[in-house]
Amino acid sequence: MRLLDQSWVAGIRRIAASTERMAIQIAAAVGAHLELPVQHYARPGENDRSATGDLSAAEFEALADAFFAQPCESVRG
């Protein structure tokens, strides 16, 4: 089922998203559907997947695990 077809979507009155690419894309689609503006916030600080390229969720998690295991070293060189 599509996100925009969910019954609870009609109850959304405000849309706020981080500046992460996927968050921006989803917020824009919901905002356009509901004719609401989107507010962007850079402070949530979630992992920005665009920094590592488009990776699958499993690849991203493995890369994040490697980074946090040795944060002072470059994971990919």
C-alpha cells in the first residue's frame, strides 16, 4: 500500500524533515500531496547515506559498524 493512501496521512498538519536527501524527497512528496510547506532542519544529525553513495541498508550498516569500530581510520581508504 502506498504511503499517501494511508488513512492517517490526511491528519498531517505540519511537515518537518532533516536535510538528508531521502527525507527531503519523501517530505516533498507528502507536502505536495497535502498542499503543505515543508520545513527542513539540519540538526537531527542522522546518518547521511549520500556521503557513502547509494548502498543497500545491509552495506550501509556494515560500513557504519566498521567506522564506529575504528573512528580515527578511513573505512574505505
